[in-house]
Amino acid sequence: MRRWMGFVMALLVAGVTPALAQQKSTLDKIGETGTLTIGTRTGSPPFGYVNAKNEWVGFSIDLVDELIKPALEKKLGKPIKVEKKESTPPTRIPLLSSGAVDLVAETMTDTRTRRDSVDFTLTYFVTGAQFLVKKGSPIKGIKNIDGKRIASQQGSTNARIIRERAPKAILREFPDQPAAFQALAQGQVDAYTNDGIQLAGLKAKSPNPAQWDIVGDFYSYEPYGMALRKGDADFRNVVNAGLMEGIESGKFFEIYEKWFGPKGELPYPMSPQVRSFMLLQVVPK
Amino acid sequence: MRYQFNWSVLWTGESGLWLLSGLITTLELSIVAWLLAAALGVVSGALRTVRFWPLRVAATFYVEFFRNVPLLVWMFFWYFAIPPLLPQLVQDWLFAHGLEFWAAVCALGVYSGARFSEVLRSGIQSIPRTQLEASVASGLTTFQAYRYVILPVALRLIIPPGTNESLNLLKNSSVALTISVAELTFQTRQIETYTAKAIEALTAGTVIYLILCVSIATIMSWVERRTAIPGLIVGGRQRR
């Protein structure tokens, strides 16, 4: 038996190690294949979702298409195309590490723990966690969820904070947002917690938005960044340069307006603090 | 650029505890679902071979209906579609008392039962028809003939494919994480959330499943040898 297990472990290690060791730089890979593969969401409006016309769109996807893609094309001197794959909180880091995707552009919070495994671009959106409840629910924020059943998305930062700050709450973690929302709609859980902006998107897209309330102060700080494979500074510089040029030229704010402006998918005006934070992230040429 | 392994994430912090609680949940879920599946499988497998056709049709319907829909769909079915059909009071009670676990037991048990059923049917049908006829001729009722003659032989015959299905059940229990049951795969993802070390966490899960399944397979092959019927099942390996 022991001999046998040793053999299995050897197989596993032999299978995994070379695959990781042989990775070449992402820029070379994109140059060769002419394709930038991104991981993004299918059910997180308005960052990445499939709309009523069955098109895969969103704010994060637009940033890649309109800011990062041109920057990469300029750097590589040839046209590239963007290919989308679905990623979710539990799968996005493995997808990136294994090389299945080159860039995760969805709703990923930049954290110090995650920076041990992946690198992040500039912050392109700022939000915080709240709760979505049925109208009239006694839940008003993180202070009164003890003993309540709270749905969250598995692999998100929210679940972790709930576990630390409200250990008496009963956490129910779902792999994706539609399942968690369904559980809330049917009463399997009392509230669903996620980043405020995502709850607003979910509420707006639900069949009966007036039925839902978003409650509580932000109980966390969630700066969104795009994730890249760790230690590939050349690729990250090009991606960041694309974002910086977009912020500098105002194109970034146009895209923001398209999704979050008064006529956008989800009106969510950018506060003056966030605007100046975005501008301050841009370093000189 | 190279991925940096950090295996210590598996034993620092709460990781070990999470893996243990995930393992326990996986075992609880699998054992309860297995009991349900075995009961359903034996009854419906036997019914599929009886003369009386309405029972045969009912058992065939059960098998074809439940084994031909993906397990994931059954998970959502028992978790999301069944509770709204129940009275409000029952619903509230269920929601407050671990509905996820029982929905997963039903989904896994009923689905695997349909697969066990086919295994048992093939076992029964491999026994010459004359055995049943001889039992009935000796004065046993059909029920008694199945209970005392056919099933004891059939159940021994199907140990290898039955073990196969049981291992499938154990591994399929990981689908329960889609309805928020905190089993082993769920906990490996949990470690990944806290440490952002996916490959280490997945490897831990893989090794635990592997050890579990290999142990069960080893025990069952011992059971198989012990219960072999001389002359009828010789087995791939002769006892010295």
C-alpha cells in the first residue's frame, strides 16, 4: 500500500511540475497565438453577464476590449482578438495559474493574500459589501445577522469577513450568484451578501426589483482589479498602461458612464473621491 | 512567473480542521445516501425481474427517469423545486434544519438507487431461471423465493459492479457543494479562498478521495473473496 501511494504521488508531482515550469511570458504567448484569453463572469451584471440579447457583455469586458486590447496591439505590432472563458471565484486563480486564461477581468477584489498567488492591475472599481433582503426584513446590517441564514458566494472575500465578524450567522455558500439569489427568493436563506454594486445589479435585473432592499453600511472595502499571472511584469505593464491611457484620455470615464451613468445599465454615479483616486493611480509617461 | 508551492497552507491555520469537517460531511452524506440507494436499488432491481407487469413497469419508470437526468439537475430539483410544494410551516422547519444536507441525500440516493437497480437486475438475470422455478415448486411464495434464494445469490454476484457504483456515489457527493453542503471539495475550495493556493488545496482533496476510495475497494475485494460461492464464482484470484 505504501509503495503504491508513493507511486501515485510521484505521478501527480511529475504531471504538475513541468506544466508549470515550462510557461513562457504571456506577451510571447499572445504574440504567437494572436489571442488574449480572458476569464470573466456570465452572471454578474453589469461587470460581466449574458444580456437579454444573449450577448456576453459588461463593464470589465469593455475595459479589456477598448483599453487593454489596443495597448497590446500597439506593443506587439499586430492585431489580436479577445477570447472569453467563464471564470468564477473558486476557479479564477487556478485558470490563471494553469495558463487557461491570461487575464481575469470580472469582479475580483484585490487582496494582500491573493497577491501571494497572482498579480493585480490598477484598481478600476471601488465598492463594499452589503446585504440583499426581501423588503421588510428585520436584517439591517452586519450587526443583526446572528442566527440568520446568510447566503454568500463561495470563494469571495465577503464570506470570510462574515465568518470573522459575525461567527453566529449561519453561512450558506453557493458557487454562483444565480443559485444564491434563487435560495434568497425562495426563503432558504434570509439574506444574500455580496459587494453592494453586484447586489444593485442583481436587484435591477430581477423580475420584480421593488421586492428587494439593499441594506447595511459597507462592512468591507472591495477594490476591484484584474488578475494576472504572478511575476510577469512586462505583461502587467502593458495592461496597466492601457488602463492609465484610458483614464488619462477620459475613455475610461466614458465606458463607466455607459454602464453606470444615468442612462446606463445600472445608474451608480462615481463619487468625486473615487474619480480623483482613479486619476491619482495614473503615473506620468 | 513560476507558481510557488507552499504546502504548509494545508496544516497551518484552520485548514486541517476544515478538511476534517469536510471529510466527515462527505462520509455522512455518502453513507446515508448509500443506504437509501441500496434500499431503492434492491427493491426496484428485484421488481424489474418479476412476472407481474405493473410492478415491472413502475420499477422501469423509476430507473429510466432518475438515471437519465444529470445529478446536478437533481440537486437543484430537491433543493429548489420540492420545498415550495410543501406547506409553509414544513418549509420553515426544513430551512432552519439543514435542508441542504437532506436535499443532497435525496438527490444522491435516488439517483444512485436507479443505477444500483440496474446492477442488481443484471445479477438476478445471470441466475438461471430454473432456480426461481425450483424454489416456487418447493412451496415458497415468490417473495420468499427472492428473499431466501435469489437475492442472497445475486447480491454476492454483484459485489464488483456494486463497489464500482458505491465509489461513484462517494465521488458524486462532491456535487452537493452546488447547494452549499460543506463537504470535502467545498472545504478544499475554502482553503483556496483563504490562502489563494489552489493547487495545494486541490491536491489535498484528491489525495483524501483517493485514499478513501482505495480503502473501500480493498475492503470490498476482501468481502468479495470471503463471500464467494464455491463453484459459482471462482474470482480472479484463487485462495491458497
